[in-house]
Amino acid sequence: MATVNKKIAMEIIANRGRYADDPLVHQVVKYQNAWGGESWAILYEQDCLNNRYAPSEYVRSPEVVWSLE
């Protein structure tokens, strides 16, 4: 999993989970971070299995914006 900016997240969504030669992305999640800012995360297959972006003090209001079909 990685935190990316909105521009990269939108590029990954537009390319259906592909970005350069990185592994295939399975989800893009938007959330509010602990400091009140908007953050974007990309999740790979293993991250989805572990529910890496469940709500916590650091991940507030997570929303799956895109999922691999």
C-alpha cells in the first residue's frame, strides 16, 4: 500500500489499476488523515485482504473510490 496524491490516484483509476511498471492496484481509497487533510491510498491485492484502511485515529472516514473489477 502507498499514499499518493490525488493526481496519481486519478491516473491509476483512468488506467484501470495500472501505473508505470508498478504492480496492479486493486483499490483506491480516499480518507481524512489525523491532521484533517485529505489523503489518497492505493492498495494492492494483499492490502485489500488485510483491510489496511479500516477506520482508526489515523484513517478517518475511509471511502473506496475505485475497485478493480
